[in-house]
Amino acid sequence: MNFNVETYIPEDNKVRLVCNVVEKMNLEPILSTCSRRGRKPVVDPVTMLKILLFCYSEGIFTARSIEDFCIYDVRAHYLLEGHKAPDHSTINRFRNSLEDHTTELLTQFVEMLIEEGHIDLESIFIDGTKIESMAGRYTFVWRKSIEKNQQKLAERMIKELSLPEKSNLQEIIQTVQREFDHIRNTCKKEHIVFVYGIGKRKTQLQRDYEHYKEVLERFHAYCEHLRILGVRNSYSKTDHDATFMRMKEDHMLNGQLKPAYNIQFASSGAFVIGVMGSQKSNDLHTMIPFFNQMMPRLGAYLDKAVLDAGYESVENYAYIDEHGLRAYIKPANYEKSKTKKVREDIGRKENMEYLEGEDAYLCKNGKKLIRMKDSVRRYDSGYEDTIRNYRCSECSGCPLSKQCIKSRKETEPTSKSIKFSPAFEAFRRQSHENITSEDGVIQRMNRSIQAEGQFSKLKDGLRYERFRHCGLKKIVSDITLMAMGINLNKLHSKILKQQKGVILYKKTA
């Protein structure tokens, strides 16, 4: 039965909004990847993108579910404009072709929102969450185990082949390879036929051949494991990019690790403006790569970086300051510093008198902590931080030593030392002033609502609890499409409520 689908779609329906957003985008990079040779595709790439974004905004992720949507849903018929519904293979093939373009699509969407006044990027709220990979939960490879077994095998070969004790791994492998080649060539010259099975007796050459072949295979396997690991401590055999992380959802209820990715979202005005996937479980090491990804596209707009205590480090503070941003990072000791125990701890330098003229600290018992030689700490990003060291060597017999010196190794410590970074403390003081100001309280409240709220929409609202693809590139592409779906839902909600301007939640009276 032929009928006009458009008459069944209300003017304020989200499906019309999806069409308007996609049609405003520059899709030339996507269209250029589609071959113009051969037969004409069932559905053009522009329509396919509309279908994908609408389905992701509705919590429809799998290719077969999207195929069913295209066949049975009247909104899909509106998007298809009379064309035949694509099958799951076509949908999956198109989704894979978007891997290199999803970040650009999100950027274009964000620029539209900026133009229409929904986002100003004055404040950027960042948070992270761990999402489980589709890899098997018990397919782990651990760095410590690999290095231990590799070392044991190397020591065994050193004794067996009478090699020098200080031989490195490469020399050991080369020696085993030469020994294996020699035995193999000898077997060929003597035309030795290898035997297998019950009742067969192997020659010594065959035994040596199989022994050294197994050793070489083990060495190569260990090297391949370490190559895949890179700087990580674990990976999954069925998803090499996934790292084992401690998750809140513990299926074994015993602190079980799962293969997962650390997903970072940057939000502003209740919209997602940036997405990054990381193999590191700690948020601390994700901030700089995330900002490096966003700064070329959005750096001209940014002013305030609002993050939680998990991102606090001197190199992160220095990076924010270097790029002219203001840090609103909650100090890790923010709550602890308010306690009576900390305020009365005589071993903390904050509770000691500083002698500016002598550059020394005076303890509760009147002893001086003299400044020693400074040390330099170098971070992976290249940032160098100077650490100041103060020490007092007159603590032997001091009646306050047990209260002042917290040492696990020494039962009766004889010296008290203090180490701290002046740069870090200066950054922390400034950030503390920022977050405790009237504007800072509002910014922190919005970080909790907006940044963490995006993950609530993702996991609880749209039921996106586990990845359905393998590989970092694929999962970042998929989660970026999800972010665009979340943005579409928020934009549609604002249009229905006739909300204008940038959303910034404020305290009620």
C-alpha cells in the first residue's frame, strides 16, 4: 500500500532534526571514500549516516537491530525516502568506513551548536569511565608473567649452551638459532627420517631438533607478547588493544579485572564536545593527550578546565597554565585537609614554622630541618619538576619522634625528611582558590552534573554497557557516534522545551 510517510512524522520529531543536522555537514571526506565504479549502492552514504545517528540516539547499536529498524519503523521509511532497507552487512560495512571521520563529524556538530548559541566553551568539564571490551574475560596476558618465564628460559639456555652469565637476550636467541640450524642441516645431510607415535624410538638428533625448535618458538612468543604490551602491564588475547582494569561491575565479587578501555568525555553546555579512548586505567595520564587532541579544533574557545581530583598532577597543572587556561581541579587532599587529625599532625610541614632567612623548617621540638640538594623529576611528557628536600638528623632520642616521623621500615627512626614540589603546591593553591570561589562552586557542581551525567545517559539511559567491536580505533569511532546521539537527544529536548542559550546549572536559593 502506497502512502506518504511524511504526513505521519510530526514537525517536531527528532528524525527531522537528524536530517537537518546531517544535511548541514560537509560530508565530502566520507563521500570521497565511496567508490563511484560498479553498481549504485542500495542507500546513499548521507542517508546511511542519518540512519546510524538516529539509531544510536535511540539506543539501537547492533547491525541486525538497525536492519530491523529500517524494515519495520515508519521513521526509517521517512529517512529512506522510498529506497530499499539496507541489510546488516551493508550497515556494518558503512560503519567501518566512518572510523577515520567520526571525530570530524563531532567537531562539525559542535561548531553548529556554537553558532546557534547552545555552547560557548567558556568552561569544559572532563571525566572518564571504564567500559568493558567484547574480549573474553579470561584471555589475559600479564607482563610480569611473560618477563619471568622469559628470564627463566634464558637462564636455562645459558647453562645448557655454556654461555657467559652476562649474555643478553638477543645473544642467547642467536646462539639457540645457530644450534637449531646446525642440527637441522645435519638431519638433512644424514637423511634422518623423523618418527612419531607409540612404539617409535626417536633419534637423539630428532630430540635435539624438537627441543631447540620449541625453545625458539617460546622466545619468539615472549617477544611478540612484549611487543603487543608496549608500555602496558596486560592485554587480552582476543582484543590486543584492551587492557585489564578494575571495574565497578565485578562479576566475581572479588576484585576481578576485566578487559576494558578508559573513555574520556569533554562536556560543555550539557553537550559532549570531545571523545577519547585510552588504554590507561588511571585518568591522571589521559588529560594531556585529550587536550592535545582538542586544542587544534577548540583551543580558541576554551577558558576554564574543570576536572576532578583524579587528574591532579604537576604536569597537568603546568599544561593547563601553559595553554592559558584556568584550572578548576579539586585537590586530592581537599576533604582530608579539613580534618582535625591533619591540622594537628606535627610531622606535616604545614604545621611547622618556616625560617625564611635560613630556608629551614622548625619542628615542634625546636629542631631545624635543613635544606639539602634539590632533585629533578622527569615525566613522560617531557616536563621537569624540581623537588625540594629538607632533613633533620637530630631526631635520635626525641620524645616526639613517633608522632613526627611516620616510617614503616624503621621502628626507631633517627632522621626526619620532607620532600615537596614548590611548583605543584603553587598550582594547587591557585586551583583551591578557584574552586572555592563563588564561580568555582558553580563550576564544580556543573562538572558533577554535566560530565558524569553524560555517562549516566550512555550507560543507564541508552544501555551502552559493553563494546561490540575490537580495537581502539573501532571503539573510539563507535563511542563518538554515541556521543553524537546523546547530543541529538539533548538538542531535541531543548527545542521541545524552547530553551535557548548555554546551560549552566546554578544553586537554588
